[in-house]
Amino acid sequence: MSDSINKEKVLEILRTVMDPELKKDLVSLNMIQDVEVNDGVVRFTIQLTTPACPLKTKIESDARMAFEGVQGIREVVIKMDARVPQNQKITETIDLKIKNIIAVASGKGGVGKSTVAVNLAIALAKTGAKVGIMDADIYGPNVPTMMGINQMPNPQNHKMIPAENYQVKIISIGFLVKPGQPLIWRGPLLHSTIRQFFVDVEWGEIDYLVVDLPPGTGDVQLSLAQHIPVTCGIIVTMPQKVSLEDASRGIEMFNKLNIPIAGVIENMGSMTLPDGSTLDVFGEGGGESMANAYGLNFLGRIPLDPQIRILGDSGQPIVISQPESKPAYIFNEIACEIASFISQLDLKES
């Protein structure tokens, strides 16, 4: 082996390899770990900023290609790993091992916000991330039903223990009230409950905590913003004009609360009929147009598919029960886009 091939030379070569989204080289991003050079074999670990990295394969390929033609190297062994960055604002506010908080909002009810939140949480967990979901929708706490869970474990050491299914930890207002009991909480009681869901729950280490907000722009949203720095928000809308008008208020709410918006998801888009044709029951394209008007990312369009509702009602979300379906594919793609947005955001703030 050439004497010139050592750890420093390996790092020099890898400084030419860029993360396509973060726009910096892998060495500057501290992604290269555990470099070893032995008898012409180079070994190192690429530690990504999220296991849901959509360009994982490209980054590995680019790193391998960087060593092509380099004398003295006969083999390159790369281990791919991931470590989600910690949002510094959260660290400065609460003593919890929650790295990032994703608030899922809609301007109005009935747009499938909880369905989106649940499938995104599971999609993130399937990549290997540590994920929790907090159901803060006081008007319709549907997350337990969709996640196939009806109660939490018994408390331990004076702390609530989240339920868990599909590798996602779950806390819901629905666990605290009897089925069918209406919630008419306001102000102080809501503030207290939201705070409890953070400080009185044994979350453990969480990479992404997905918070399913109630529709609108009321007390829960304000309470969440007051108690904890939210990493980013997501707006869920339907294509038709009425839904878009309400969704725009959700965008303005996040802007006023200084919460970065990861993007807009258009739910209940075109429906595919048995003959292969499509039907725009609620129209199509409105969510994308609204995202463009506000200068936001358009994260994707979820088709109107009865299986999404049927499987959600049965506690078997589509990303789990039909992972090869078009809706599941789209949910997985959106989850990766959100993870990428968070990585870029956390890098800027670190």
C-alpha cells in the first residue's frame, strides 16, 4: 500500500463529496466517522442526519466513486448510519430527550389531518427513527383508534407511560376521557394538559414527535407554542376552495407563532376508478397552488382512496397494511421530505 494513503488522505478525498441537500461536504458536516485504513482497505461510517434520508443511496455511491482510480486503495467498505440532530431551541427549553417536534395542522375539520399524522409517524418509524405521536385534538382524538390502541400502560414513578404500536409511542387526550364524552376544555385546563403531555410522560429518546393538532387556530395551538419550541409545522388541506381558505389561516397561524412550515399536503386528491379513469371528487391542485402562493414546499398529494379510511378505522394504517400501495408510497416519500427539511433547519440553527 502506498504510504500516502492514511486517515488524513481519506478525509481529504471525502471533502469532495457533497450532501446534495445540505450543500456541504460530508467531512464538514461531521458525517464521516470511524475511518480505518489497513492493507489497502478503507473503512468508514457515513452518519446521516436522518435514517429517512431520501438521497441515502446517492451519498453512498458518490463517496465510493470518490476513491475510484486512487492508487493504493483496493477496497472501500462503507457503513451507513444515522443520527438525527437535536433542535437546539428544544434543548434550551425543556429537559427532555425529544429532538424535533412536528405539528400537523389544518384550518378546518374533516380533511384527514389525523390520518396524515398517523401514517407519517409510522412512515418515519419504519426508516428506523425513534418516533412518538401526541394526539392533542380535543374535538376528535382519533389517533388511538387509527393506531389500534385503546389504553395506556399503568403509570410508573408518577409518570404516564405512552402506549406503543407500529414502533410509535402514543399519547392521546382520548386516553384520559370515557368514549363519547365531550371535551369542553378551555384555557388553563388545556395549557395544563399540553404541558403534562411533555413533562409528565416518560417519552424516552424521540427523534420526531408528531403532534396532531385540533382543526383551527385556538387554545391548543397557542399552548403548544408557549410551552415548547416546535421544530416545524405541516398544513393538511383538501383541494376545494373552502378548505384552502381555512388552510391559509393555519399558515398565518404558524407564521405568527414563528414556527417554520415544512410544507403543504393536499389530501383526498383524484380517485382512481375501477376502469382506470380518475375522478376529481374535491378537485385537484388547490393545495399545490396555495403552497406556491405562500412560497412553501408542496409535499405531495394523497389520492382519495377508500382503503385509507377503512384501514385507519380498523387500526391498521395503510403504510403498514398495504405498504406497496400508491398512498403508502406517497406517505413514505413525504415523510422523507419532512425529515430532510428538519435536517436542513437544525443544521442552520446549530
